[in-house]
Amino acid sequence: AKVRHYNFNVEYFFKSVDCVESLVMGINGQFPGPTIRAEVGDTIQVAVTNKLSTEGTAIHWHGIRQYGTPWADGTVYVTQCPINPGETFHYKFKLDKAGTFFYHGHNALQITGGLYGSIIVDLPKGEKEPFEYDDEINLLLSDWWHKSIQEQEVGLTAHFENFRWVWEAQSILINGRGQFGCSLGANFINHTLPVCQFKGDEDCAPYILSVLPNKTYRIRIASVTSLLSLNLAISNHKMVVVESDGHYVEPFTVDKIDIYSGESYSVLLTTDQNPNQNYWISVGHRDDNVSTTPALTLLNYQNISDSILPSFPPPVTPPWYDVEERKVFSRKVVALKGTPQPPKYSQRRIVLIGMQDVIDGYLKWSMNGISLELPTTPYLGSMKFNIKNAFDWQDPPENYPEDYDIYNPTTYHNSTVSNMVYKFEMNQVVDVILQNCNSYALNSTGFHPWHLHGHDFWVLAYGDGKFKDGDEKLFNLENPPLKNSVVVFPYSWTAIRFRADNPGVWLFHCHMEPHFHTGMGVVFAEGVQYVKGIPEQALACGLTAEMLMNKGDSQ
Ligand code: C2O
Ligand code: CU
């Protein structure tokens, strides 16, 4: 195993990522940031320097569990203080498993701003994946907005009368490239737009997948969207899904995949079609009332020029309301034989309902009536050093009112803004049932992709309607997939199980940035007394900064 060093300078610069110039938050002048590629067991050291000048930052290594290094999880006010402008923070962590991951900013709306990049972890040399391929291609998917993240943030957190929703993304990006104001498929899908013309060296020229005939490619696909739920399809080609969130799955064949923010997949694609033409790759969204055009690029067989557009229309993204079809896809994802099975029983069950309501004049999300607002002293330090007034130490509710009507706007108006923590016994087996219900407006609901830090979990079931006693019989204890991100469907529930075996403080939240930013998350903690080696810099704000100063006085 190696130690790999990286220097990341986080900075704003101008770039036309979708053919319209705007500010992008990138790393070392690159957008998306540099790819971290390493092997299982390697130690990664990243010196992150904040060159943003007006805002703090931190980088989260999404899907890396941080065993023994909870302080390196990169979550502002959970595991560390924000890295202030001009400062450098030294992350150090070990890669515990192979797979497709990514990193991203974890302060305010910095994902929306463009702060992300890929992490690819290979098996150690000599070890084999349970499938074969000749070559691989990496696709990092995201959505892009022309409105600045400052403007979006102010709109989202304004008093209810002045609240401004972020509305729709202007474009969908494939490896940081999109096309606004033109479309490669304009002749087929949107006759009001011109067909894009590229020389090939533009910032917004599509990322073309060049392949050789009769080979098998592993395509790694990860989504770090701010909001959009995506669907990827390649004309004339099937895909065999083999990995999700860094775990092998029982291979299954599809012609399109749904991918929610926070998830990753690997698919195998065999180039067995007529090599004398190119094929569409289409990444559309599946959201309601959103007209963002799909991102299009080409699967280019190297026999022919990569500028020849197919003579047939690109694949059509299925409509948002086809929830059943989306559930069918999600339920197909099961663990490959040999994957660790979940414990047969759980020791604790937390049922979390995600409600949207106006709380004290602000439109917020809350879980069981608690809208998460992070404290200004990171939890990891305040829990480790027992600082009593750093946050509310009360236990948050484990359930919601039994008579709650999930199909209508809430009548429960007692929600509050808080920063309570769910505290687990070390190694406790925990079930969480995520319950979806009607949002603020009548007949409105949505999809929420939830991500857990510090752990992988088994997805036991996607159930319909309201979870009730006895629904445990629907749990798949045989071959549930291990994942770190999972979607909750409209008016439905999702059940997960995990072992609280990683000392630290961990966020569990909706990965849609505007939702998390308005309260849709909870905080879990276990074994914080065992945490060692928190760097002082991670503590140098709020009440832990005072603690450090007092310690200095007494020396
Ligand atoms: Cu990728 Cu807390 O998220
Ligand atoms: Cu959400």
C-alpha cells in the first residue's frame, strides 16, 4: 500500500462549462477537480487550501468510511471547522474498499457551485474483479445553474414571503461539460434550438466516448447533482449493472439506468453494434415540471469520425411520474453472492418522516418535526470533550405521530429547528425507515436520495404507502445490496440496516443540496469517546476554540 499526496487549491474561476460563461468553483484550475485514483489500502493525504477569499469550505470523500479518521470526513460543523480563506487543512485517510466514488464540498451550496471530482479505487494488483472488461470510462454527472450559489442560498433561506426556489438547472453536465442554448439532438428533440457546432476544443464541447468494436467497457457512472434525478441510456446498446456505491451487485441487464444524487454504478457495455456509425448517450432528468434538456454525447466507434451525428433520435428519458418503473429498477439492485449479509435482527428502529412546513416564518424540511440546523461548534469536538452547551444533547424523536396523513399537506405544525443527535451504542444494529409524505403544497411530493456518512447500509426494502408494524416481513435479509446512498420514493418508505461500528459523528441527509440546506438531515453518533487524533485545526472554531485557548493559558 502506498501513501499518495495531493495538493488541492479550491478557487473560483471563469469557465463556459455549458457554453455560457460563469463562475465555477474548481480545484487547481480544473473543473471537475482532479481524479483521485488509488488502490485499496492506500493512504490518501490531501492538503486542501481555500483560495475562495469570501467563504469557508471543507471536502467530503463520499463513500469512504473514514475508519479511525472521523475528523477527515470533511463535513463543516460536524467533523471539522470550515477551512477559512487562506488556510490549508490536511486530510489523511485510508481507502477501505474498491469502487467508484467522488468527493465534493460540504459547506453551504458548494456542490451546486461545482466543487467535486472523482475517486476511483482499484483492487490491489493481482486481485480480480468478479467480471471482465477490456477498458474503462469514467462519467461524473452533475447539474448546472446560471444563478450564483450566493443568490440561490439567499433565496432558499429568506423569510417565507421572500423565499425563492432555485427552480430548474440550466443544463446537465457529463464530466463537467454541457450545452446550453444548443443541442446535438436538436433535429430530433427540440426544434427551437440550433444544433451545436463544435471544433472540439471548447470548454463545453461534449465528452465523447471513443471505443473500439467488439470490446467490453466498464463505464463508471456517479451522480453529484444538486437536485436532478438522472436517467442514462445509450442507443442500441445494453448495459450490465455490476457495481453500486463500491459493492458488487448481482449482474442484470438494462437499456437505461436511474441514478440519484450521491449514487454510483458500474455498467459493462459491449461494443457489438454496427461500427460504421455513432450512437447517442443521453442523460436526461426525471423530475416534475423541469424542462432542462438532456445532456447528449456520442459513443464513437473509432472506425468513423466523432463528428458524425447519428441519423436517428436519441433515447427518450422516461417521464417522472412513472414511479413504478423506477421502483422496478431500484429493486433489481441486489448484492452479489458472497457479499456480507445483514444481522438477522436490529436492536433499534428509527422511523423518520420528512415533512415540509413553514417553521417560525421559514420554509423548512424537518425529520420527525426536527429541522436540522448545524451548530457553530463541530459535533465531533464538542461530543469528544463533553462541551455541554455546544448543541442540544436531548434525544430526538424516534417516530412521528401515528395518525399522520402522508397523503396531504401536514397538519402537524409543531416542528422546530434544532441540532439534536441520535446516539448509538457501539456496534448497535440500527434500522432506519425513511418515510415519504406530501410536501408543502397540495398533491406535491418528490424523490429524496439519502446518503449516510461513515457507514454502508443494507437496503432492506422499498415499500409502498405508510410503513406499519408487520412490514418487516417485506425486508430482504437474503441479498440486500450494500450502499451508501438510497432513494425514497413518493408516498413510499425505504428501510435500511447498518451496524453503528465506526466511532465518530456522522451526517445522514438528503443529498439534494437545497433540501439538506433547509433542514433535511439528521446526525448520528457512536463511540465518540474512542476517537483519537482530532487535529487542532478541526477544532479551532466555536466553543472548542475557546477550549483550546484555555488549555494554552494553563500551560
Ligand atoms: Cu455526498 Cu453529506 O454528502
Ligand atoms: Cu430531499
